[in-house]
Amino acid sequence: MPRVSAPVYSLNGGEVGDEALSRLDLERLQFAGSLYSNLLPRVIGSMTLRPGLEYITDIDFGDVQLLEYNYSGGSALIPILSNQAMRVVKDDALVSRASVSTTVLNGDFNSFTGWTDASTGAATATVSGGDLRLAGTTQDRASAKQTIAVAVADRGIEHALRLDLFRGPLKIRLGSTSGADDLIPEAVLDDGVHSIAFTPTTANIYLELFNDEARFVWLHSCQIESAGVMVIPAPWTSDDLTDNIVRYKQNKDILYVASGVYQQREIQRRGDTSWGVQRYKVDDGPFVASDGTISLDPSVYTGNGTLTASRSYFDTGMVGRLVRLFQSGQTVIEDFTTDPAEGAHIRVSGVGAARRFTWYVEGTWAGTVRLQVATDDGSGNPGAWTDVLTRSSNDTEAYTDPDDNVVKFFRFAVATGGYTSGTIETRIVYSGGSQSGVVRITGYTSATSASMEVISRLYSLNATFEWDHSVWSDYDGWPAAVDVFGGRIYWSLSDMIYGSVPDAFKSFDDEVEGNSAPISRSINASSQRGILWMLGLQRLIAGTDASEVSIKASSFDEPLTADSWFPVDASTRGCANLRAVKADKDGIFVQASGTGAFRMSPDQSGFDYSSSDLMAMHEEICDGSPIVDVAVQRKPDTVVWFILANGEARALTYEPAENVIAWSRVVTDGLFKRVAAIRGAGQDSVYFAVVRNGAQRLERLAKLSECRGGAINCLADGFKRFTGAAATTFSVPHLNGKQVMVWANGQAIHDQDNLYTVSGNQVVLSSAKTNVVIGLPYTGKWQSTKLAYGAANGSALFRKKRVSQLGLGLTKTMLDGLRVGNSFANLRRLTVTKGDKPVPAGYLFEDFDADMMSVSSDWDTDSRICLEARAPYPFTASSLVMDVKTNG
């Protein structure tokens, strides 16, 4: 009777499909199984009962998306999107505000009472229409201040200032003394809602809201947050989250967010409990030229005004659009009410009369104003300024510069000590040259009229047919994907990609030249849906529903530029509308069917990328259910987590360098909805949104080190741990009515053979315990392949065989939860070790390698080995050896 002892059998092959079960000629398949359920393959070669899921908090907000915010400050921070709202979990609790009596008087701006107008010069701070309106000028600051009283009982308690900003940018500071910013450092906020935490320690605190720009800033409200969970408005609806349209990329303390439906957003962290969601606004592009058939006429040089079109043009969707106007002639108007101060300049060139301009000094004032000149510094900008003349009273002159063919710049300025009183009104009017200015459309009036704010100064009020408009708006569409790569931020709209000026994520200034110029290029995708995601690997990869595009420079070492841009199809799998994730040089994406996962990795030549099927050995690992979320855990092993629409999860242990691409199933008493992996010390934190027991919860995968027995053993789902003083009663309202396991001080008080039913939201033990873990049961299951090992007279495939004996190599295992057999219907518990010594109950084996044990006397052409590991008992199998006998 032939027999063969299979060698040490590694267990990190993962689950393979039926079609691959007998392919033991493939080395990788020798380590696989036909079922891995709640058993995670480890790169080192073992498999372990997956860690339990710890209950963190209720997040029963409907459809959610967990955002990954990687932070080295020690706290685990998780922004959670729900229907048009964002909340943040910090250190396992939702960020909440304490109840305090501190108030901002008229923070809803029903009147200006309580505020002080601290504006300078011609700038103003007023209340109108329920808004604080700060109107700055080119020289003056608009400022509103308030002194806020803090009761003794509220000192030393964290407060939060909530600002609802309609139109920014707004500057803010808050201090313990007037003009200080020790409580809230001076910050610039833009359109959106911001909740900024601070802790006052004095009887009074001093708030200043100000605007240094020559345009309106409108603030809807400025309040001390009321008690409760911090909730910040966001544009994305439940349907948007379900459709997986949100893409984001973190850079430092900002998450840049694109969706293709709404203007881009920045989720800003200003402290662990200080967050805001604001519009991502750019002031200098990217632009596209108009067709030149319509003229636009501005009403003001600076500030807020009206833009008039020569015929029907404007649409409500154009609000927010930038318009760059190219204008002939240069007029600069500047009013001075302080010193030192410098005005804008004109640029003079040409010869003779072409160098003539007129300057004016007017108004009622006292002081000295200077006309200054500078020459081109070689980069098109003014060099050092020198005085041409000074005036201490009103005057005007037609001035001709004598230096033909020399580019010069002229401006008015007031030196230190040069201002005494009044308003020095100056003008420089030059008919030569040309300049451009940028305005933003702020409101729709009619098809030929729109309100505007001037972003960069205009030099003429004449109509012009030469103008550009920005490529993003409600009318034009918004970017659908974002990534940071090579020092630039990239946004994609349709099949166009727009890259910022390097290290300037809010600049698309096309006057920057050379390799630092912004990028506005197409990938020439053969897809109507355009780019669905971007991923910065060794190359910038863009995914569409038709192909995956690798965007090349001439080599890996050369940066992408507007002139070095060569997109090619690296593969033609096509992508689902779901974000791709990164693991070192590899990218992982979901194929257009929604049920396939693929890997983008450098090809053998090392000069480009190609794709490979991660499900090649198990096409049906998802059981036909679409993938709805994905995240990558890097420690202790790289594991790619996939959430399925049917509420199950799949884990892919991923280490291609070790030839480990191993699938396993993850199931629980509930439904998985979302996943996020947060970088951390030791082991990454993996969080899940799980619906169980009638509500949605945030739960965290326990660390492997917490699942090895001992006083605290976290092998339960939805578990809660109690490490305080010894007690008999433990509150677990989220598990009310459920049958649970109880682990206390290194042993199972209630296991799966003796479950406890939670009643009245409590578990009551017969004696006081500490180091208690209470949670739901789950089971790990493993089944071998067809065991088609060669026997003495040939392959064992298609021959009747049996596994007469089995040897297990185990570490950190309690045999109480282990069952072994030739099928899941025929399992038995191991009761003896070497020398037939009985296994003591609750004994943790650091290392188990007992004599081979009898498994089955049944003969079958498809003989298998089945293992079952039951929580809460730890189980890790490092290897197994089988004595396979064949008959005939």
C-alpha cells in the first residue's frame, strides 16, 4: 500500500478556486487551501485565527465613507463622511465639544453690537443681511474685534470656535491678550465651515477677524460650539458615497478631495480636535482661451463690481469661474492712508512719446508722496526702486521717461513718516503697454451681467475681446480624481490632467516657464467617463473604464513636465469607479466588472508598468459580489482589505517578493460596509464600518499581539475590553440580546460551548473579574486542496486515499478551540499530546509539535483535511505534515 509523507507544509498559499485544487505541480499551490475563512495567511508561512473586532463607537449615520488620515502625532484620526456631513474619530471616540457658557455676542450677525470696527483707512467692517462683511482695500485692513468673557468654571476647558464662511479668504486670530494669537494662531480660512479648538485660561479672550484683500469677505456666523459631537457640513450626499465618487489625497495636514460633481474641497486639520471643510480655490488658473467673439467689460479696477458681456454669455453654473482679461493701456489708482505703503506699478517701454504717462496726486491730506522708478531685473520684474520726485500737495504732470528702449516700472509710495493725515489719492495713466488681470464671478445677474471680485488688479475699464476662463466650474465640470506626485498636485477632468506649479499646490500660473511650468495635458483616453483615479507610483498612473494609462517622461528619473509627457496604455483591463490603492511600487485596482482585482507593477524591463490578475488562482473568491471598498494595511504584513456588497470582506496577504498572494475570507455576525487602514506604531490600525445588531458601528481590528492568550485576549467580534478595577457587572449595550463570549484574566469564562446572553445591556458574572473582554463568537475554517501528492507508484490524483495521520506545528495556541477531521461534518478535538498525555483545559502552548495523530480511516479519491479554530481560543499553525496513503 503506497504512502507518502508530505513535507513541512506551509500555510500561506491562501484560498484557491476549484479549478486549481489539484494543481500541486505548481509550487505556490502546494501551500494553498480550498477554504480560508477567518484564518489569515502570514507572509512568514503560518496562518492564524484572525484578530477580533473591537467596538469603538456608534456611527449610525447611514451610508458612510472612512477616510484615511495618516498622522505621526500618536492619535488615531479618522474623518468619517456621511450624508452632507463630516465627523472625526480621535483616539476611539467621536470629537465632541464640552458644555460651556462662553458666547460670542452677535456671532450670528443680526447686528454689529458687541463688535468693534478696527479697520484702517478706507476699509470697513459692517453687518448686512445677516453676514459680517469685511471690505478691504489695496492698502487697508478691514477688521472686526470682540473681547469675550470667560467664566471661571469654563477656564481650562477646551472650547471650539465655529466659523461658517461664505466667501473668503478670512484671517483670524484669538489670544489671551489684545492682538495676541496664543489660543488660535493666525490662520487663513476659505469658503466653508471650520471648528477650531482652543482652551482659555484667562477672564477675557480677544478675537479678531480681518481681511487684507481688496475685496469683500463674507462671514455667516462665528460662534462658540455648543455641546455635542462636532459635525461639519460637507457637499457629498449618501448617494455620492454609495457611488464611490469621492477621491482624496493627503499632503501634510490637508486631505485634498475630488468627486467630479462638486468643487474640490480641502479637509483641514489644525489640531487633533480642530477641523474644517473648505473649498479648494485657485486664483491663477488653469485657463483656456475664449473664442474671441464676445467682449467683457469690467466696472472696477480692484474690489467688487460687475462684468458685462457684449451679448448673452453668462450662466448660473459659471459662478466661481475665473476670468483673465487682457487689456491695452495701464491705469493704476492707489489711495494711501498710512505709512509705509507702496502702490501697484505700470510698465513702460518703447521710444519717445510712447514712454509718456500722466500722474495725478489729489485729495485732502498732509504728508509726502513719492513717484518711484525701477528697471527690469532681468526676469521681467522690477529691481531696486528709486525716487523720481516727491510731492507734499496735490499736483499732476505728463511725464516722459527719457531712456528709450529701456523697460522701466513706475509707482507711487509713501515712506516711513511720510503720512500725516487724510487720504492721498494717486493715479498713473499710461496709454501704452498691456497687462492682464483676473476676476472671479461671484453671482449671476443675467445672461449679459455677472457680479465679480477682482483677484489680481485690472489696468483698464475698457471692454476686451481677449480673455481666458478657468477650466473648472459647475458649468464646465469639476475634477474627478486627485493625486500628489513629483511635488505637484494633479487634478483630472475628463481625460485632461492639470498639474500645479511644483511645491505650490494652489498655483497654475502659466507665466511660470521651464520645467516648473504647470501642466495641462490630455492622456488621450478612449473612454467617455474619463479618468476615474490617479495613483503616483514610479510613474503617474491614470485609470479609466477602458484602460490604465502610464504617463512617461523619458526615464524613471526624469520628472514629468508640460514638455515631457507621454501617456501610453500600460494595460487594457478597465477600472471600476473605485479608488486604487498603493503598496510600495505597486498599485492595486478593481477591474471594471467590480469583481476582479488587479495589480499594476513594474514590468520585467523595469521601464514601464503592466497589470496582472490577483484572482488568477481564484476567480470566484468574491462569489460574484462587487467590491465596494478597499484599503491597504502594511504592518505586520501587507494585507489588502476588500469590502464586498454582500457584507463580507476579503483579505489578500500580499508580498510578491516572497511569492505570497494569498486570499482569505473574513466574515462576522453582521455586515461589513467600509474599511480604512491607518498607519501606526507596530501594527497599522484597520477600521471597519460594520452593521450589526441593528446599528452601524466603527470597529477596529485588534493587534495580533493582543490575540495570543494572556490576561487580555481580543479574539471576539464587536468586543469591548474592561481593564479597570475588578467588577461583576459589565455594560455592553451594543451587544444587548446577543450571545457573547467572556474572557477574563487569561481564561474563557464563556466560550462557544457556553455562551452568555446579554440582557439589560449587561453581562453579570458570578465573581469579580478584571481584564475582561466581551464579544461575539466567530470561527476560523481551513480545508486543504485535493492532496494529489505523488505516491510510490505515481500520482495520488484519482486514486482512493486517506490521510492516516496528521502532524501539526502550532504556536501560541490553545487546543480547546481546535477541531480536526476529514470534513467539517466530522471534526474532533485534540485531547492528548506526546505520550498520550491529556491536554489541560485552557493551556496556552507556546510551541506545539506533538506526535502525529490519527485523522481518518475513510478512503476517498478526494480526501481532505479540515481544521476549525474557534474564538476566543488563540490559534496559529506554522506547518503541518500529512501521512497520505493510497489504495491501488
